[in-house]
Amino acid sequence: MAAEEKSRAGRRSRSTSGSSSNGSSSNVVDGTQAKRSRTGAHERFDAEACFERGLFGRADEMGSEFAAAKPFPHISIAPFCSEELLQGVRREMMERLHFTQKETDIFKYHQSGDLANLDGLPEDERQQLPCLQRLRDAIYSQQFRDLVSHVTGCGPLSGSRTDMSTNRYKQGDHLLLHDDVIGDRRVSYIIYLADPEINDGRGWAPEDGGHLELYPRASETSWAPAVSPTRRLAPRWNQMVLFTVLPGESHHSVEEVAGACKERLSIQGWFHFPQPGESGYRADQMQRLWQSGAVSTLGQIEAKRQRATGLAGEDFSAYPDAAGATQDEDELARYINRDYLDPKVMRQIADRFAEDSHIQLAGFLSTETASALSGWLRAVDLHDGAGTGDGGSAAPILPHGTGERGQWSAFGPPVIRRFLRLDAASSTSDTSPEAERLASDLLGRLRDELFASGAFARWLERVTTLAPSAQRAMVRRFRPGLDYTLATPDGTASTTLDATLCLAHDVQRWADGVVGGYQCYIDGDNEDASNDGSVYRQTGGDGEGDGDDGILLTTPAAWNTLTIALREPSVVKFVKYVSASAPGSRWDVSCEYAVGDNDSESDNGSDGAA
């Protein structure tokens, strides 16, 4: 069986932490800490000299630009910093800082340690980072905080709570949608330090990926984000982006870096509300922020109304008649490999499932059915330009909206998931390619005539000893560079039997999980969380380290493979973001079955596979 008990990639935070999701990067200090080891020099510190000449004189102009920006108030300032200082900062980051790769269901990138607490370093280490210290002190100086307050209209900002770290995005790295709403964050800032000589001095190119993507609300009556962004900002050298942290509004993501040998280097941080004892502090400042009734991305993930149909998007449909049928084998053989209808094979499957509570069945569809789908699905990916990379060189980033036509529509919200879903019918003006129409028809029949049938429910009962009483199913397409699901509770309070038929070509390219697309089950009750709720797995180990705790089952994308897994209510699952360098789309038919134990002797002490 191909399933791995331990995953190469880990689990995501239950919170939607920001671009610097490392909780350790926040540091609360008293107002005198910044003076340590710099007595006398601090009083003479000229913050304005660290920034672009004339920047502070443009406050009103930048404020107007900020207020008018869409899809939510923000501003891109370039150049913003002294060139000499920023060159020194980049040099220290590349030569002196250590970056650790971090990967969960919501992000993959390399991050440094805490930059806010540079004063806590030993003297010899601190002396190696003079430019980083100077930039940090300038950013959190009273002069610059006053400028940020004026431009954003956000009111006073804390000078004692500093919060910053560096991020290094290499090819394949990404950060999915979130709104940065954690704790008392007030303004988010990102400083870009991409190599100024990149692309022979022409700057960051659209095909390199790595853009900051800004999302509008889905509608005036919804706090959920739209399925696609409306603004993309390239990571330009000596650029700072500022936006206020607004619950349910400041939705943004970092597009995957696609360019070979390209690195997106940045400093990410936040200004916070004033702390107790600071000028401008109000005990009700957080309550005032939430007066609009907004819902943060964290709140949306936890909201039952969002989770209730988190996977399938539909309610369970009960079977009208669970009684046996004499024609089951003939009905199932229209689609299923006849080997899996052999009573001896079915008993072997049942024995294995009883032991592990999960099983993978390769070559599940008949040769005729699988061959037809293979040709059609390859043709659709080729039509859309999906999977054109070779796994090592740069792969193109598909534009948002790719494949949204005919019977296929984008399904969100992207705070929880994004993929294409096969709907019931197409419009009369369907312009999709013929291969897509043929594939859609067959996939729809698999969903409705196979997986939703009473015959398949009885087959499941024979190979699992569990009797399905209701089902829901969905046909999905996960496009390279665009799609995923996050580890989100789906609201069910009872045990569920999952059956997922995966249809992904070029199995070897998916096997190690580097390009994503794998389905991962994790224990939702087992969280070793940091102070912002994040749980990390540091990659590069042997898969048996502490960071893997809570991972129950990982199944890589494969061709014509059915995975059956018993899922307890506390267990959550996700499909990892599919990289732009994947060999094509991950197509699947994803089914969930409400089950009851039909065999009193089947409780053999197993904890359940997932």
C-alpha cells in the first residue's frame, strides 16, 4: 500500500497567521530596552536619515493614495529607504542570518529567527548586524510611526511592541490567503529586498511569480474573500508595502515563486496597538476594531457555517433503499476493475482495512474507463498550459480563472479552499474543448452512477464492514499554482468513511510530495501551538521527528487509485497546494459516507486510520 504513516510535509496552523507566521517574532519590551548598549547614541539617532530623501514630506500625498487603493487601503512606497542602508541590510541577511525551511498546509518558505529582539543577542553577534539594527530602530522610531499613523489613519502605534522577521521564498515557496488578524496587530508592512540585479537589472518579472496578491470581499454582504485577487504587486527592490490589518478585509497571499534560481527576500512585520502605559492606549481599542461585525480569516475557518459543508459543499443524501441487489456486480463492472469485485479479493481488502482503517486500491477503474479519462484529462491540461514544466526548470504560473468554463467553476472561499468543481450542467454557450466535455460527462457519471449508488454502498460495506447510510460527492480539479484545501474541521460530529479516487498523471513526479497535491490526515486535537496558534513542521528530517506528531496518514497523488479511510470527528484533512511545477492537475472524485458499525466484532482495538 502506497500510503505513508508519516508525512514529509506537515500540518498547518489553526490560525491564519501572516506572512511571518512565526510567533516568536513578536517582542514586548519596555521603553528603555532599545537604549541598551547604545546609551547616548540612541538620543542622537536620526531616523529620517535612514529613509529616502523627501519621504516624510509626502505624507499627505501618500495618505490620499492609501485611502483610494483597492481592494482595500494599502500603499506601495518605492524607493522608501536609504540605498546604502538597504544594501547593508541585504548583505547581512544573506551572510549572517540562518534561515529554516517551514512547511504546513498554508505555506512553504524559509524564515529567520526573531529580528525584533536583536538587543537580546550576545554583543559579538549584535555587532555583526549593524544595518539590520539601524533599520529596525528607524522603522519603530517615533518619527516613522507618526508617518505610518498619518498615512494609514490608524491612530497611535506602539513603540514598545516590535514584531519582525525575514522571509526567503525560493522556487516552489508560497503563502496562501490570510488576513494577518492575530492579537493586537494594527498595520502590516513588507520590505522587499529582491536582488536589484535580477533578470539583468530589469527587475522581478511576472513569470517569476512571488507577487503579493490582494483579494476583495466576495460581496458587500460577505466577509469572506473572493475566489481570485484583483491586485498583484511585484516584489521590487527597495519597496515597502503598508496596509492596515482589518478583520475580514485585508485578505492577501504570496504567489508561488516560479522562477528558477530566483529568491524573494523580504522583511515582514507589524505595528501593534499601543500597549498599557503608552500614549494612545485605550482599553477598548480591540473592541472598536471589531465594531463593524467583520469576521477574520481565523474566525471564518472556525465558523460552523463555513465548515458544515467544508469538503463536498453539499448535504449528505440518504440512500432510499439499503437492501441488497442481485445486479450489483454487473452495475459496478461498468466502471470498476473486475478484480475488485472478486469475493476473495474483497475479503483481503476487508482484512487489511480492519487492521489499518485505511487502504489504497491501485488500478481501481477498468482499463477502458481509465484509458479514456487519461487521454481527455491530459488534453485539457495541455489546452490550459498546466504541467508544462519538467520538474526542475521554471514552470509558468497559470492565471486566475484558468479552466473556469462550461461545467467547471471555482469553489471557495480561499480562506478554506480553492479548486474547480464540476457542476451539474453547463450553459448553452459552453466553449470548453471537446476533451473537457467528454471527460466531464464521464466524471459526472462516476460521481452519480457509481459512487452515489446503492451498489457501491453495499460494496463498501463488504470491504469495510461499515454500512453507509448517506453520501455526498464532488468532482474536483486542483490546478498547478492555484489550488488547495486547508486543514479545516468540516462540522461533522460522527465517524465518516472517505473514498477518494485520485486521477493524477506521472506518478513518480508526485510521489515525494515536493510538488504538493498529497492528501494528509491530521489529529485536530493534537496541537503543540505557539503563541499565535501556529504549528510547524521543520522539514529536512527523517519524517520521525517531533514535528510529525499528529500526522496520521499521507497519500500522494496517484493515477487511478482509490483511497478508503475511516475518519473520526476530531481528524481533519487537507490537499496540499499544488505547485506550479507539478506535472499536471490533480483530478479526483471525493466522496464522504455517513456510516454505522455493522459488525460488533470489528472493534479490534484499532484507533482508526485517520
